[in-house]
Amino acid sequence: MALGPAVGAATRSVDAPGRGPEPTRRIPGGDPVLSARFAVPPLPATFVRRERLVERLAEGLGTSLLFVSGPAGAGKTLLVADWLTTTRPAGSTVWLTVEREDNAPGVFWTYLLEAVRHHGVALPDDIGVPARAQEVDHSLLARLAAHLSRLDEPVVLVLDEFEQVTSPEVASDLHFLLGHAGPGLRLVLISRTEPLLPIHRYRASGGVTEVRAADLAFRPEEAADLLHRHGLDLPAGSSRTLVERTGGWAAGLRLSALAAQGAADPEAYLAEFEASRSTVADFLLAEVLDTQPAETQDLLLRTSVLERIHPELADALTGRSDGARILADLCRANAFVEPVGHSWYRCHPLFAEILRMHLAARSPGLERELHRRTARWLAAAGFPGEALPHAAAAGDWEFAAARVVDGLALGRLSTGSDAERLDELFAGMSPHARGHAPELVRAARDLARHEVDGGLEHLRRAEALLREHDRADVAAALLGAAHLRVLAGRLLGSADMARTAARQAEELEEHLPRELLEERPELRALRLNDLGSVLLWEGSLDAAGAALTAVLRTPDGAATVGPRQEALARLALIEVIAGRPARAEAHLRRAAAEAERAGLRPAARTGAVQSVLAALAVDRDDLPAARAALDRAAGSAAVRHDPAVAAGLAIVRARVLLAGDHVRAALDALAEPRDDGPAATGPPPPWVRSGVAVVRSAAHLADGDPAAALEAVRRDGTDGPECAVAAARAHLAAGESRAALGLLDAVPARGGHGPAIAVRILLTRAQAACALGDEAGAQRLLTRALTLARPEQLRRPFREAGPWLRQLLRARPALVSSHGWLPPDLLPGVPVTGGPDTAAPEQPVEPLSDRELDVLERAAQLMSTDEIAADLFLSVNTVKTHLKSINRKLSVSGRSRAVRRARELHLI
């Protein structure tokens, strides 16, 4: 019996009419975009056009949302396809068939953007693309909505099989887009179930047109037309009875017509047809499956475990070589099998589900074996990502783990868009799975969760098993083990472990195919970032900088964006340690730009970045910004698991407390700098000891105890310039000016000090010169310090300088007459922007609103316009409007001037 397609399950063409093949694009994680999902389904010859429904859809273009809902086989998809192809609504039409993987927001929005472009709608490049499967930057949605809202004619976007979307986040983002795109977007949802969008709100506002199951149900005259197109000319009573028994369900009518075609008496056959809750399954099995030849039945049952079917894969499951012929025959007969492009097919989901149930009943245990064969075929065919779920379903964990290890994909358990999916998949790995590959996967999962003891135990077991093999045969596994040892070294703070393992990894890479290494750039990026991080903790700043800089030379992409972000943040921290705030800011700006381009949310950009922002804010005397950065960093993984970041934050926190005159709290904060951080091995590095000693010394000076201040430096400090300055200040406080100068003279004049360190050296020298009666020398030194500090806006060193500076400036106010960047309250009574009659800064022409202050505070934190918009849940255009209003009210031009004026006025 020849079979045609069920209503709602039409074959989809690969490309849109008139369009040639497009370059292969990829979703986050690396899988190719399947362009077949963009195709408007063609109409079969037996399709019945129902004018009443087409007119309802045409009228629905007056609302922003059109919702077509009904059960499987109700004819939803073909109804919308007919409406689009025959009436051709004004504007552009875009079709996307939704699949289960689209519940990952990054995957959904990648497909949606590709569908829009595929159907000829031009999008600006700055809209961007998601970088991670599990998230999408809100600013990307805002940019897309803003672009659509400016179009002269609407884009009609059809999302077929929307019942696949069960993610509240995807639904919420889609609701946002629809609400902000205005008349530039008309959304058509085709779904079996109620969508997660707030349909009730659209109803209340008259913003939705609905076509429900009752509307989709065939009327008797429509059913008669359908039967006629199947070669069945029956009395009107027969059509009416069939409609009553099937409830007008399109697929039921279609299936009934197909079955009746082979009956000797079609009218009698349909009269005896009884509907029940199991009718569809029984009918499909008895009247569709059982009518096929034995080899076709066998292929359908065995391939029901697949989401998509390739003829050669079908042959691997059946053990025959007739897959191509049978699949082509089924497709031509519209027998619930449809092509999806590049020789791949898909069985109708409802039919496949019923087939799997029948397979389990007919051949218990066979499904597991079919999954095992599928995993091996997919892996051999170059689809390792698709092979893993089948290997897991088969319980073949050794094979699944080997695919990850031999494919150098261990790094993807900790970074990239696939990390969560892989971690969840291997969470079910049997504890009885043996071999070096399962042990390496267990180690990678543990270390990715910072469970060092468990990770090292699994790593040792894997290394012991690997010693039983020839090194050349297990080079990929040995490289994976070395990679994990570098990570373990970082987590333990053991630079020796990390260095040794990194050298082993470099040697092993020479024995692996270059193309395989190029497919996994994240492995090298992660290793170099981990090495640089632990070298930073060791205090080997030059070596750390070299390793972290090498991370930035790895290819930029979704798999490497994580380690690149971390590397940039730690390079910024190194510049802060060296006293070079401008260079630190340059790294942060680059990190922000890369994060924005990759679609990372602001919440994913915290940790080490916030540590650097806090340190920069303290040097610029912006204590509110410093406290805000400390708060944002407090709960980050970097604080909990990176000793360098944890120690840096402890020092900055103590500096902020000391700046607020909380001397005892500042000392308590330094009592154990790594209380909230990881238990790293070995003593703190010199830069940490120096930072702690300097703050302790300053705290004792603030408490009026120069002897304790000097002892803090001698006991805990290093021979670096920061400690020399701290000790010199203690000597000066004790009246020992020449001893102070002696310490400063010992600091190398060309020691490569950054401005933040050099300014403090100059100011301390100026203080000593004043104490020794050399006022002219003090003025020269102060002038040099001001000149050096001005480009960096280093205000804190001048505030910390002490009473001598105020006394000098009261006598010589002209020294700061050209330094308006110094806040007035830093030097009370000293004119900073003009002559002796200069007044306090002008107040705003009108008060700033609360929302404008919110925007201004985030601008002061170096957040981009898109980041501010995402953080405040505003559109980018709204943020720009606020910034323009702020500039007008503060009588300035430019964001940096607005921030500076706001700080002068103590608005932020």
C-alpha cells in the first residue's frame, strides 16, 4: 500500500526556494547549523486548503502574536506554510523549526539569527552571536529588537514545533524581543502545548490571534475533500460520521483514508473504525508498520533510537545494505520519514516514539545494543558529540570516555558551551567503568569542580594504567593527564607541579596530529592560563605574564573565551602589582570587548576583574566604587579557588577599611589573608607579603605607632620599593629623616616602577626634603609626582601623604593650580582650577534622577553601554539617552568627564 505524509508532518526541503547552498555555520559548541530547519514545508498533493483559517491568519497580522495550537497531526504546520506561500504577507517571512536542543538559550538564538539571515533579512554585524550554549547576553536581544523596530515592513517569524521549548529563559527572552521590536516583528508560534509566554497578557491587550484545536478540526465538507484527494468518493454521511469519530483530527482522517485505500469496501471499513486512547498507536502499528515488507519494518524499528538517520548508519543497525533504498522509498511514499539534507533522514517523532515502544516489547534488550552500534558508527563517521549520548544510553562508558580523551576534549568538561552537557552526561557514568579514559574523565570532572583530592586520586590511577601502554599509543591520554596535572598544580598553588606537567604537555604535543590539536585550541589555552595563574601566585611575574600573554595568541572562539577572559584579568592584576594602572585598564577594556562580542553576560565577567577594578578605584580615591567591586567579587569562584585573586582582594579590602579610618578592622582583615581563599601550598609570594606589610605599616602609622609600623615592614616585608617607601614613612614619622632618605636612595632609580609606585617614592622624598628644610627640593619632587600621577588620576597617594603636604600647598598654592583632577576636599582651601577666588565646582543645572545616578555609577566602573543596559534591564538606546542627559546636566562632554565631575560633586 502506497503511503503519503500525515497532515502536519510534511517533508521539508533543504534550502529555501531560489537560494543556493550557504557556507557552513556553527552553533556554540561547534556543531554545524542545520539549514533544513529554515525550510518552509512544501504542500503535498493531498493537502486541503481551508480558506476560513487562512483568512484568520491574514487578519492576525494586525496583532504582534499569532498562536496556532493543537495536538500532533492537527495540520498546524501545513496550514501556516500554505498561508505564507499563497498569500505572501507584506515584509519578510522567516521560518525556523524548533528542536529540543534549542532549550539552550545560546543555541536557540544562534538558530534564530541564522534563520533570519537565511531568509534574506539583513542584520547589522554588531548584533553579534551567542558564545555559549547555556546563555545569551541580554544586550544582543536589545540590539536585535532595536534593529527590527526600525524596519519599514515587519518580519513575520514562524517558530514551528514550539512545544519543544521548555526553557523559561528562552521564552522570557522571546517575550522581551516581541515586546520591544514593535511593529517590526510579527511572531507566529506553532505548538502542541501552551507556550511559556504570558498568553493571558497578550489576550488582555488584544495583542494575540489564536487558532486552536477546535478551529483546526476538519468540518464534514473539508473531510470529504480530503477523502476525495485520496481517491475515496464516499457519501456525505460517511464523511460526517468519520469527522464525528475522529473529532475532525487531521492525522486521524489522513490515517483513516490511507487505511481505507487498501480496503475492499472503503465505506464499510470507515464505518467500523473505532477511536480509543490507544487507537493511534494500534493503527500506526497495524496499518502502517505491519503493511511494510519485513526488511522495512526491521529498519524502522531499529532506527527508531536515532534522532536522524543516515543510510549507512541504518545498514550498521540492520546488518544489511538496503538502507538507502528503503529510506528513499519511505520518503517518496511520505511514510512518516522525511529528508533533512546531506543524505540524512528523520522519522516523524510520534511514529518514532511508538516504534520504540514496540521495539522494547518485541525485542527486549535490543535497544541497548542499537545504541552501542550507533555510538561506534557516529564516532567513526566524525560525529563524536552525537556518539556520546548513544554510548551513555548503551552503558558503554569506556567507549564514551575514550572518545573524549582520544579526541583531546577533556578541556571541554571545564570550559565552552558543552561543559554542562558533558558534565551531566558523565555524571551517570558507572563506578564499574574501568580503564585510563574513565579515570581521566572522573579526574577532569572533579578538578573542574575544584575537588582536588578526588581529582588527584583518579589522575594517579589513570597514570598508573597508562604506564602499562607504549607512550606512542596513548599520547592523547598522556597529554590529557598532563593538562589535568597543570590544573591540579594551579588549584594547589604548586608552581613546580604545574611547570613540570606543562613541559610534559609541550613534548607530547609534538607526537600528535597538528590538525587534531588545532581542533581543540581550548586545551592549550586552559593549560597556559592555569600555568600563568600559578606562576602569579609563586611570584614569578615575568614568567606568569609570558604564559598569560600566550593564551591571547590562541584562536578566539566560544571554546577559548573563558580562559582568555581569565588571562586578561590576571595580566591586569600583574600590571596593578607593578603600579601601572593604565595598562591594567587596557587589559580590562579588552576583556570587556571580548566578553561583549562573545555574548557573555556581565555576571560571567566577575572575579579577578573585580579585584583589579577595586584596586584601581582605591588608587583613584573612589572608595564607593572599590567597595562595590569587592562586593561583586566576594562570591566568585576566583576568590574561592584562586589564591592570587583571594590574596589580592584581602589586601584591597584592608586598604579600603584603612581609608575609612577602620584601623583595627584593616589589621584584622590581614591577620590571615587567605581565610576566604583556597589552601595553597607554600608561603605567599613576595608581592603578597609586600602588600600585606605596607598596609599593616600604614595602619600602625594611622594608630600613631611608627615603631610598630617599621617593625611590620622589617618582619613581613620584602626588599621591594613599596616596602622601602613604607619603612621610610615610618622613619619620617619617628623624626628620622636621614634614615628615610637612606632607604629611598637604595631604591634603584631605573627599577621599572610603574607610576603608582613612582608617585609614592617621589612624595616620600618630598616629605623628607621638607623635614630637612629643603623646601625647593620638596616642591620639585611634588611637581614631578603631580605630573606623573595626573594621566593615571592617582589621587590616593596625595591623600595618604599626610599634613606636611597640606602645609606646603597652603604656602605654595600655585603648585596645584593646573591640577583640577585633584578633588577639592583633598586639599581644603586650596584653589585647584583657577585663581584665588575659584569657587567649588558648579552644581548640576538640574538634579540627576535616580536612574541617571544608576547609569553614572556603572559608567564609573568601566562598564560598557551594553553592559549597563543588561545590568539595569534597559535598552541600549535608553542608556545612551541617560548619558546624554547626564552630560547636559553636568555641563560636560564625554563619559570620563561626567564621571570626574560627578566625583568632584560627591554624586557617586
